Amino acid sequence: MPLTFIDIERQKTWRIAAFFLVLIAIYLAAILFITAPLGIIGRASPRFWLGAVLVSLVAAGIHFWFSASEAVDSVRRTLDAQPPDPQDEVHRVFLNVIEEVHVVTGRKRTIQSAVIPSQSMNALAVADLRGNALIAITEGLLSRLSRPQVEAVVAHEAHHVLSGDCLETTIAASLFGTLSAALDRLNSLSDRRSSATAGAGLAWLLVKLGYLLNLFISREREYRADAAAVRMTRNPLALAEALHLLSRSWRGAGFIGSGLEMLCIVNPQATTLDETEGFVADLLSTHPPIRKRIGILLAMARVDIGDLDRRADRAEAEARTPAPGQQPLYHAMSPKQEWQGPFTVQELAALAWLSPLTWISTGGSSSADRAWKDPLLGPIFAARLASGNERIETGLTCPVCRQPLVTASYEGTQIAQCSFCAGSLVEMKKLPRIIARTGQDHLCTQRINALARTTLENNLSRRIYRAASRVQGTAIQRIPCPKCTHPMLRGFYSENYLVEVDRCSSCGVMWFDQDELEMLQCMIANRLEPAVAVPTVPPDGDAPGGVP
Amino acid sequence: MIGWILLGIIVLAVLWTAAIYNGLIASRNDVQGSWKQIDVQLKRRHDLIPNLVSTVKGAMEFEQDTLEKVMNARARAVSAAGIPAKAEAENMLTQALGRLFAVVENYPQLKSNQNITQLQEELTTTENRISFARQLYNDLVANYRTKLQVFPNNIVSSIFNFKTEEYFAAEEAARTAPAVNLSLKGK
């Protein structure tokens, strides 16, 4: 077990070389058995053999190169991974942590970083023969981890990159994946010619052997990467918490394709095989049992795993049921001289028209007073003053009321907001992260939830009307895109989440009226979808789906 | 004949000495390079602190004492020379900053200020980088010291007068036992 990252670096060279030699030997043997039934063995001279070995070595080299030199780019393309946005609070943390890893390794190796726009929770590392290395984390995981937990996950992946695990896994997966696919095809072709099947069968056995060899060490590797992560961050608990969180969530099954599972921090497919121990499981499974990994980590921190389970249960239960009555509720007088409410403090803070002079009344009491007199509301105005200085005009105008749009911070990322009508312009690439960061506690209030339900019911009937109007040619009012001034396309966010939005696909932006963004987030968080299949007009063929 | 053998032994000895000498030089340069890394990160922290202090100053009228301590610790850290003195001054600065952030927790309007959360994140990452750079530096120093002291090398190193390098000592209980946090949005 190496002690430092310097030792890892030193050790990896001969390990990779040995691994390559074994792989090439198995690969050559497999090729040999495939070609054997063609009948050349019998009349081969030594010179022929020398030539054959040379040719197959060259072929193997070319195969290696093509299967492994583009791995980073191809993974990036498959998962649509984007580089982190330095303006974004959460992505900033990720970038900083990557930089910290560079410091601890003495900048021996540059590791690129990327964020996968998915709600699933997973992280993966890839490396290829050109020396590129990539650590990618899904938006869902990034937004649910605290800083120490992000550190632990990145350190785990960094160990995979630095120790050469990634390179080995990437190559083995791509190389033997192609070969076994070719063999399968050969087998199905050569069913009639019995002489070929024997050799191909042997070759198949060898390919599987090479694959198994790789799998066999992959469990061991995960333990080692966990250990390295702890050695770097000196915080076993953070990694245990992160793994525990992962074990209870959707890890991207169906999104992260097969062939990539060996690169992930936890297997996207939750299988019973992964969670068992013993020889067979060791041989066939790509990841060690999560509970065992957590157990080892917790033993370092002297915490009991049952304790962790109970705490997580409690935390989830608390997140589900917002405790009522804890916060005082307010009624406030709107500019139209109407009493509105009840609002919580956070909701009041979100009201654009709330000023220190607004009349408010607390909970049950019947007396009203100016807002500035309430001690609980002071921080709202203080925060507004503080953020007032740094309001940056985006140079865009609100498409509805022609006011300038200002940059606002929303769920840690920047969006353009109209301070008059509270509508917001969101870049489409930022939507996944906003949705991933939906905070149950403060965002999905009763008001927003009720609003979302009503909108859903209204829009269910409207959708039929909409489909009919398309046939009759009734004009739908369109607003101009703030960026390119072309009319925006109005439609529902998706078939399941019936919030009306305006999009401009050429600029890649979406306009949400007041509360619509919050409604969308709550609909997705609480799965507010059309419950029953609604009869739609046939030409569209858009049957409302059940669960996505 | 004997002359040739003697010449061969001398040539071998010279080559061997040169190899050891080069190895020692290489690891000494590694140590000095990683010290530069620490220096870069320390400077980064020194640059961030005045920013932080001026941002929180207005809201923290009653905490002038804490702020002054941070500024004083910074001034001492900037002017410190020599590795042991520097390590001690930096540890003092880390403690002063820790107290400042503990106090900031009591001011909700500061905690919600975006500028401050950004500065806090920058300082956190800098602290981490310092401790990681120190980890690397100490690893390399240990590596260098071993090379100096093992048997044949110690003769060469004493001939060419190689000096041992100092460790950069970490503060006591730099990373205390962390609190468990399992809520979905643990920040």
C-alpha cells in the first residue's frame, strides 16, 4: 500500500506495463484461436508464424490505439457532460476541489472536470492513452453533497486516475467489449460449420477470462480508492456519508449506459450480486458491497452504521413533512390594497412589492403594523440592500413589461429576472441544475403547491383546447425573445409537467412568468403529473406518460 | 594490469558518486519546488483577507476586536521569515480566521450575503490547498531526508555538504472530528 500520491505515481508504471503484457498475451491467444479453424496451422512454416505474430501485434496495437485514445471524448459526448460554470456557486466548489487535488499531487497530472446534466447521483472517472483524464459528477449528486463530501468523492476518483485504474479499465472494457461482440457474431454465423466452433469457443473462453481478470481486481481497486480518499481528506465520515446517500438514491440506471459502470463510484444498476460477498460475487461484480465499504469507513471514524441509517431516515422524514406552526405566518397588504397571505418569512422576502412601509399583520392577531417594525423581517431588507449594490443589468429587456432584466442569484446559479413582473429568463442548459437543487423545505410551500395543482388541472383541459386550436388555426399570443427579438414558441415544459413556458430554441433560453419556475420545480419534486390518461386529439399522438 | 583495474574502480566510483549526487539534487529541487507551492497558496490567503475584513466590517461593529486580531495575525504572517516562524504565524492566522467565521455565524444578514459566501468558499479552498501543499511538501522532505541518511548516500552528502530540510509543522487538531450531516441538502 503506497503512502503518498508520489508513491502511487511511482508504482503505477510497472503495474500498467505488466497488465498490458497479460492483456496482449490473452488478446493474441484469442485471435489465434479464432483464426485456427481456417486451416492454416497444419501447413505453417516457422517464417509464416513469425510473420503472423508480427501482423497480429500490429493489429493489436492499432486496435488498442483506436479503442482507447478517444475514450475521454467519447464518454463526454455520450453523457453530454459540460465543463463546470465558474460563475455558479455549486460548480465553483467542484472546480476548487479539483484544483486542490492538483495541489496535493504536485501538478503531476492535469485532470479535467465536467458536470453531467442529470438528476441521478453518480460520479465517474475516465482516462485515455493520450494522457487526458476526466472526472465527471452528475448535477444531482453535486447539488446534494456538502463540501467535505464533494472533496471525498473527487479524491476517490482522483485516485482511480492517478493509480492508472481508469486507463486499465477503459482499455479492457473497450478492447474486450469489441472482441466479444465480434465473437458473438462469428458464433451465430458459424453455426453450420462445426469445425470453426471449437476454436471460437476457446477464444470466447479466453476473452471472458481477460474480462474476468479485470473484474476480479476492480473490487480491490474500489477499496484502495476509498482508502486513498480518506488519506487525502482525513475525513472518513464524509466519504461514508456520501456513499450512504448514493446507496439510497437513483444512481443513473438507464442513463449511464452499460460499459461505463466500471468507471463509476457506485454501480448504476443496483444488483443483489453487488451486495453479496464470496468468491463468485468477487469474480463477477464490478463493485464491492456499499454497506461493507461504508462499514470500513465508519470503523475509522468510530461510528455505527445503524446510527447512520437512523439519522438518514429521520432527515428524510423531516424533509417530507415541513413542520407547521413553527414559523409565524403573515398577511400583507398588496399595492392593490388587498390583504394577501398567509405567507412565511421566506415567501414575504420573495414578494417584489414588499417594502419597509407595507402593512402586515402577524398570524392570529388582528392588529396591523408597518413591515419595518417587525424584528423578523429586518434581515430581508438588509439582504436586499446588500444585494442591491451588485445588481447587474443584463442589457436585456423584459418581454412582458419592457423593464430591464437584472442578474439574480437563484438556487446558486445566475438567471435574468425582471424586478417588476418577477418573470425570469433562464438558459436551458441551467435548468437541470436548478431542478436538481430544488430545496423541499423552503420552496414548495403550500401556496406554490396549490398553485401548481390548479395550473395542472386548468392546463389539462387547455391542452385539449390547444390541440383543437392548432387545427382551427387560432392565433396564440407570442412574446418576443429578449435576446434575438424573434417570437418565442409557447408550449408546456413537457408532456408530464404542464407549466406554460416560452422558449427560443435558437438562443437556448426559456421564459418563466412569476412563480412558474417554482411551480415547475415543485411539480418535478413532488411528482405532480396528470394521473390518468387524458384523451388527446389523435394527430399529435402525444399520450401523457405515467412516470418518467 | 593492476593499474587498469584501479582505473576502472576509480571511474566506477566517480560515476556512482555522480549518480547519487544527481539523485540528491533532484529531490532537493522537488522539495524547494513544493515549498514554492505553499508560498503561492499562503500569498493567496493573505490577499483574500483584507477583502473579507472590509466586507464584514460594516455589519460587525461590535466585533472590532476579532477583526483586529485577524489583521494583526495577517501582518505577522506576511512578515515572518524562515520555515518554523512562518509555520507558527500561519497557524495563528488560521485560528484567528476560525474565530471570525464562528462570529459570522451569529449574523444572519452576513450569512445570506452572496459576497461573503463566495469569500468563505475561496478561503476554505485556500485553507485546503495550503494543507494539501503542506502534505506534499512534508512527504517530499521525508523522501529527501531518507535519501540523505541511508548508507552510501550519507558519505556523498557530507562531502558535498547537503543540508537537511525542515518540516512544515501543522497546527494542533487541524482537522477535528467532523459532525455528522445527512440531510439531503447538507451545507
